[in-house]
Amino acid sequence: MVTHQVFNQSVPLEGHDAAALDVALLDGVRREGGAEHLDDIGRVGRLAGDPVNIHHGELANEHPPVLRTHDRFGHRVDEVEYHPAYHELMRVAVAEGLAGAPWTDPRPGAHVGRAAKFAIWTQVEAGHGCPISMTYSIVPALRAEPSVADAWDPLLTSTTYDPSPGPAPAPGTKVGAIAGMAMTEKQGGSDVRANTTRAVPTNGGGRGGEYALTGHKWFCSAPMSDLFLVLANTDAGLSCFAVPRWLPDGTRNAIEVQRLKDKLGNRSNASSEIELEGALGRLVGDEGRGVPTILTMVNHTRLDCVIGVVGQMRAGLSQAVHHARHRAAFGKLLVDQPLMRNVLADLAVESEAATTLMTRLAGGYDRSEGAFTRIATAVGKYWVCKRAPVFAAEALECLGGAGYVEEAPMARLFRESPLNGIWEGSGNVICLDVLRAAARDPESVAALLDEIALARGADARLDRAVDDLHAELGDLDQLELRARRIVERAALALQGSLLVRHAPPAVADAFCATRLGGDGGRAFGTLPPGTDVGAILDRAWPTA
């Protein structure tokens, strides 16, 4: 029986060009030297808006991976089965160079171009970005040991996704490889020096030598990867190893998957607990230098945490603006209601601040600005990830009850929003790491402050915030207690400096007024009277 007519409802956001809509991202790509990648970025933007790919993202989360420990005859197989939609998402990501292009692409701005594509593609589905990120990040770590890197580099940087089981890099078998990592253990978590997994040399040991690893890992990301970076103890201390899933003779390495984690979000991606029962791996770097070796990878995965949040923020903003342009209340479209416009504009300012910081960081990696990226990546990772959950919640609320249902993409975005803040070091770990960097590498602090100082004199509110930051850094009393306060101020000053220099005046002024000048409230949607909300929204959603 027909009881009513359906009207005044929104329509799905699909068939759009996610790159063309993100003016702040494209501006950042050009500014940071990635202009030669704009055609590729545009192609990924159209793929991200393709309804077929959007549906793949939905299916990959509705049908999470399943662990099969044994085959029907009782043989141990330790296979994780994924829905075909997951494999299609992985295929596109690898083909578009998100897993390895910056290490082989001769064009300038390769990290910037890849960052932009990753931020766009993660809007389709975030979970499969985990193995993509680890594959990208493992390459520079492996290059600490050329005898290992030479064999794996061509597969890890391949643009062909090959999920088939079997040994790599054995000739004539795999044409592409994916990487994972297994660092943390039950008793230590982020305190990897509490790890108990042991590594014993099988052929004399030393750099590039083979070791047998025995122990457990509380979190092993992407257990169906071809290669894992693993921390284990030798007599010299914590060391880093490249551990393949398959041995050259075609047999499985001694890695048993105990179970998959039942996670809050990130449903499409398998995270597991594993046992290493004499698994064979090769030493990367020197014995006892596992943490410095692994930090090369961690710096890049932390960059990807920032990139991932930038993509999620943009996805939430896009859904909120799109809904507001199709839904009316109290006689007007939501997008024309003053208070909703304030909320949307405030979200747009936050999104642009994160985007501008992300592209600056990626540009720093392209230009090998080690002192700056070492500390600024950690500072940015802390603050951008802290903003992600509250941003996702506000964007969801813009859709009202229509956002609080599983059919809407907002539920998935909200579940995903805390994760990048946990990956690669939770908030306290990151802030303490910033303090260590400041103590051990004063050049990194100087590089950060020099970058912020480039906007000196352009905005009085920013100048006061920078002065406050210098005062915080100069006060050596109870540094650990104040670590979050210091890092937050550094992040806001850095974002403010970048926006004052590079964003339109309406965006920069709104940021400085509310994030630095105290002229805003504690919730989104509290931009003060006089803010050019129209200019901010026109930039965030260029309808022309």
C-alpha cells in the first residue's frame, strides 16, 4: 500500500570527480612541485567517484576477511580470504602507484603526487590502505640492507597487484608483492623494547644473514602479505628482520596465524595475532639497531596516517556539503541556512588546514628535508589525527538520522576516525617522540621554527601563537607533563603559518581567529560574525 510520496531526500554522492572538487589539494600539489602528476590525480579522482568503485568499498566492509587455518584434510594453510571487491580496490591502488611509485617515478614531486592520490582513493575505502601504506614505507627501510632490497624492490614497486600464494622473489613466479609488519607484542605494545621474540642466526648471522625467529606478535598487519618487517632480539639487542611468508622452495614459512582481530572499524583489512615458530628472516641493518632501522619505515607510515585523515576529512566534508545541497528544512536548503553554513565552513577550514599541512610534509620528503620532516611529521600526525574523530562526528551530524545508519558512508567514516591516531604511535607516544627529537636533534626544531617563521608579521594572532610556542619550548620544567600542550601549539602554529602564506584570506583569517585568536567556540560551527563563509564554501565545493 502506498502511504506517502518520498521527497526532500538527498541522493548518493557518486559520479563526481573527487580531485576536481578539492581545490585546496590541487593547489598544494602545484605549490609543492607535483604539477606533473595532475593528470594522474585527476584520473584517480574520477575513479573515486565511480559508483562501481564506491560499491566495492561497501562490499569490502560488509564482507570482512575470513581466516582459514586448515584445509579440509587437516593441513595447516593459514590463509585469509578476502571478498573480490577488496582485491579490486587493491588492484587499482597498486596500478596507480600508491604502493611504490615514489621510489621509481623520475618525475619531480613523486611523493606529493602519490600523497594526493592516496588521500583521494582512501575516500572510497580506507582499510585496504593499510597494506598499501606498508608496502610504500618498507622500501626505504629495506634499502638499509641492499642484499635484501635488490631482490624485493622490483616487486614492491610494481604496478601489478598479484595476490597469488607462492614464493617471492623467486624468478618466474610473482609479478608484484605486498608488505606487512609485525612489531608489537602483548606485554609491550608501543614499548617494543619489551619484546621477547628471539632471533638466532642460522648461517653465521650479520647484515643480510639468515636468522630463525621464535615468539609471538600481538598485532601483525595484513597477514596475507608477501613480506613482513619484524622486530626480534638477538644477543646484541632488538633487531630488524625481513621475513617472507613463503620460502624459496615453495613451502610456507613458519608463521602461524592464530586469529584475526575483531576491530571497531577498518573492517576490510585483516589484522592478526601470529606465532613465529622458527620463521626464517634476513637481518636488515646491524644487530641491535632495529629501532633506528624501523624508524625509516615509521616516518613514512606516519606521513600516511596524516594522508589518511586528510582523505577521511575530505570524504566527510563532501558528504555533508552534498547532503546540505539536496535537503531542505524550514523553507530553505540546508546549505542556505546560516547556522549550517557556519558548520560546513568551519569543517572546510579544518579540512584545508590538514590538507595544506599534508602536502607540505610530502613536499619535504621529495626534497629530502630530513630535519623538518623528522619532527613535523610527528607533530602533524598527532594533531591531525586528534581532530579526526570530532570532525567525523560533526560531519555525520550534518546528515542527521540519515547519517547514523549503516547504509550511509558516515558510519564507516566515524568508526575509522580514531585509527590513525593509534597506528604508528598513539598520542602520548608521538608527543614523547617529539620531545626526544627536540633533545637529540636540535636542527629539527630549528627547521620547524624556521618554517613557521616564514609567516612572521602577516597576522598578529599567529605572531602571538608563535611567541607562546617559543616560550613553551624555552621552559624546560616538566616537559613530559606538558608534551601534548607543546605539540598541539606547534601543530596549530605550523598550520596557521601555512594557511596565512598559501590559503585564500577568508580561510586563513577564519583559522587564525578561531584556532589561534580565541574568537571561536569549542565546537565546529562557531566561526565569528564577519567571517566570509560564502568564500570558504565556494572554495570547498566549487559548483561551477
